[in-house]
Amino acid sequence: MSTARSVRPTDADVLAAAARARVRAVRAGLAGGDHPAPRELTAVVVVEDIDPAAFVAGTASFALALEPGSRAGWYRAFTRTVFLAGRPGSVVGRHPHRRLAPGGGLAWYGPATRRELSALSRLLRTFQGPFPIDVPPGPLAVRVPGRPSGHRVEMTVATGGVRSDAYLVHVHHLVAEAVLRGLVGPGDAVRVEHRDVLAPQDFRAALDPGRATTVQTRISRDGTDPDRLRLYGVLISNRDRGGH
Amino acid sequence: MQLPVAPATELVVAPVTITPTKPLTPTHVKGLLWTDVLVKASAQTGGVRLVWNNRMATVTTQATAFWHHLELTEPHTDWSRESETAIGERYVRFHGEHRTADREAVGVRLAHADRDGWIHPAGLRMLRLWQAQLDLLGVGGLGLTTDRPLATTAGAMLDTLADRGLLLDHRRYGGPVHLDGPRWGLPLRQLVGADGHPNYLLPILRELIPMIGPRRRFLLIHDDGITADYLLLERVLAEFGARTARLSLSRVPVGGTARSSRYGGWRGSTLGDLSAVSGSADRAAYRLGMRLYFVGTLHRRSAQPFRMGLLRRCVGRAARLLDRAAARDADPNRWNAADPPARLRAPHGYVDPYRLTASLLGRPGVPPAPEITAIYT
């Protein structure tokens, strides 16, 4: 068996290698990201309503608008984000947000230290969504705000057995890290496809470490079997700027 | 010339309801006696209505999860013979064990309690024991065992709240329904859990919102451990046009703690225990003495722990006050020292029970006038 493995790695091997590559990339930090940044930066998304297209567009524009110090610090914190149940319109008077998704059902705060976000956290409650997200049939066309760039981004996201709260976590990491790495820019056209399951063998090329400069993946412990890794998202860009 | 007549208003007094799962503790007794004096004294100056409906307490998971646990663990117990302490100790143990309740079974019992007024035999037993104690205390006539369907259904109330934009409803994601406190700078507050079960706030809204009317003023009475919830309730009621006031009462610590009764620690100081130690005092002296202590010495923010010795002294003092009042009433040349109308001023729309009661304590040589005695005995 060990011989066979060395010839053709299993899905688990492929996912583990890609997950390790992401950790190494994050530890190395962003290219040119030597800005001193406060440690332990966290972003907050206030969730009233989840519109997948608005969520992808909002996440991208939030990450694109960050200043260099915040980008580097938040990237090193693995784009950590807390999702809080709340109505952006009820919160904005006392806590002005940084970004609002089209439609107004989602609002972004930070990235900031936990202390800076504590007043907002005390006002709201952790978003709970055990049901899978309701996604429209067919792929979504999302335009990142900005003048059309001519660049295209293909995103594929797993939804089968994925809780709504976990969906938010996976998609947010996928899009935010891709933006910070330069794989997604203003005016890009993003095609978002939802599938029940992303089989690693269907994404062998994208998962190849040699392609990492144009690919962002989201691999995490399986929500129903924590001993297994599962592929939750793949983002492929035609911008060749990704670097670690 | 005829002066315009001010429209009569009705004061709606709504104290937080107590689940019949444990004995009445000094904190409960303080709330009940403050409510009793407030309602009876305020009734002498205007219209008063007390809102008490057991279903505000029984249509809660706090009660039904416990009762479901009793059904499972003790299907053959004869609850009509159990003591309040024995039932209360089971309740404390149940809450101490942090078991996960069977969601569906609790849901069935919640629906049964809501629709049919179902109460587990242990709860009925507790209500019967309370009734005897409350009769002795002179609050039995307030209707504290009243049970009727809540004024509107849970679904209709959620729709009403949603129509006003007061909810954050995440049921479509399998999540909870929250009241949108942040619109007033208050925290988001869960109203229905992700398991679909409402908490104690929904029955209160179901009962009170349909009562709102232009001639009514609401007084919400609660213990200060749940002030945050009541601040929110007040905002929600105001959103529907209600005029409201709140009376927040501090808990009475027993055995060094001021925690909720579900943690226990009340042995020897339940209303059942207090009824038993009233000693040689007659019923009127017990009633007046209990009020002198719980309303006249424990002010609304008092942090004083329960003191049995002080309660006994209050009962003794009550007996002497009543003796003097009786002697005065028998005296053909009696002088009426008390001035009930002045004492019954209601600057906030209700008579302040502490001030009224403390005035009895402050002038020990002067027996209370008959109108005042009637409120307290």
C-alpha cells in the first residue's frame, strides 16, 4: 500500500498537503507586508440576512479597502472573523460599520482587537444557523465593486450538509484570503458555483502546490466527522499575482 | 362653568409570575407583599387591575422541562402528599445537573400547557400549598392561582412583533428569534430558541400587548436580577403605545447568597416555614408584621439578608399597634391621628408601598387609621 500511496496520493493526502501549504503561506505573511500590526486582529460580520452574492461582493470589497497594516495583521491572524446575529440598521447609529453588503443584510467591522470590538460583541449574539444555506440554482455572477478589470475568478463552494454558520466561515476565509493575496481585485467578475460536495479528484490540478499562486482553497475539518479533512471551497483566479 | 373631567385611567400592575416548581422564598414574599400593598393602597386612589396568569409561568421550558423530568423519573409518585421542600429540592437538583432535555417531549408539554393549561401534579400540589400560605398572608384574594389562556397565540404575537420590525428572525437558518434590543442600544435578546421553544418573555408579551389601551398605564414589577429583560419589555410595550413604569425590587439574600431560587439554599425561610413560626400572634398581627418587615424595612434596593429575628420583632410590634388601634376605636373620644389621604398620595401613578409602610413604623405611638389597617391585615 505504501508504494501505491507514493505513486498516487489519496484525497486525504492531497487535502492535508494543501492545508499545510496554506498555514506556511500565512506564517510567511504577505509579500511586502512588513508593517507593524497589532496582534490578534479579528473582523466582525453582523448578519441579518444571507444573500450569497451580496456576501461574496461585500467580503471582497471589505478586504480590498483595508489599509496595508490591517491587511498584513489580519492575514497573519488567518483572517479570523466572528459572525454576530444582528440588524445592521439597528446597530449602525452607535457602531458605524466599515462596509455594508448590497441589500443591507450584512455589515463588516474591524479588523480590530477583541477589546475594540467588545462593546459590539456584548450588544449582539453569535450567529446560529444549523440549517444549510438556501442557494439559488445555477451559478451566481458577482461583480467586485470597481471599474471592470477584465479579470475573471471562478469560485466553487460546498453546501451539502454545511450549516449556514459554517458556510459563512468557509466563504469568508476563501474570499478574504484570496483578496489579501491579490487573487481578486476591484472590478473582477466572480462566478460562484455551489455544489453539494467538492470531490478532491475533480480539483487535483487546483490543489497542486505548483498552482498555489493563482488558487485559494478552503480546507477544514469535516463538520460531521472531525477526523476527516473536507474541501469546502476552491477559488481560481486568472490574475497571476498570488504569492506568499 | 363646567370643568373638563380627566378621563379615568386604570393602573395595570404586572408582576413577574412565579413558576410553581419550588417553595416561595423571601425574595418572592417581598415581591408579593410589595405588590399586595401597592395594589390595595392604589385602589383607594384610582382604578387598579392586577395581571396574574399562571400560564405566564407554566408555558416556559423552565417549568415543563422539569415536569417532563419528573414524569420520566417518578411516574408513580403520589404528588398530593409531597411537601414543598421535597418538590423544591428535586427542582434544584434538576437544574444543577445540566441535563439535555428531550426537545420534542418538552415541546409537546409546552403546547399542552399553552392550549389546555396543563400543569404537572407536582405543580398542582405546589399551587395548593401556596394557596393556603397566601390565604393566611392575606394575599389569597389577589388571584395568584388564576389560570386562563394567554391573550394571544405565540404565532400571532411573533407576527405582530415582526410587523413592527422588532424581531431578528433566524428560523429560516434553524436559528433563534431575537428581540431587536440594539435599536434602543439594548442587547439582542433571544425570544425563541433554536429548538423552537420560547422563553419566559414571550408569554408576558402575549398577555400584556393585547391589553394596551389609551386609558391604561402599566406598572411592571420584577426582581432586579432581570432588569435588563424588563428594560427591553418596557421599550417593546412603549412601541405599541403603552405608558409604562417599572418597579425593580432587590432580591432578599438567604444564607449569604442572593441567587435565584433554582439554586436552592432557602431551607428554613420559605413562606411555609414563616407561616409556621408566626407563633402565638393572631392572623392580623402576622399579616401586618410580615408587611412591616418585607415592605417597611426592606426597601426596594435593600441588600439586607433575610433576618428571622427582625421579622419576629415586626410581628410583635404589629400586635401592639393593632391592640392600640382596637383600644382607640373603642374609645368614644378617640382622636384620629393618622391622615390616610395624605399618606396615600401617588405621585408616580401608584402608592409607594415602602413609604406608606415606613410611616407606620416611624410613629409607633400612633395607631393606624382603619383605612390603613384594612390594607395591611
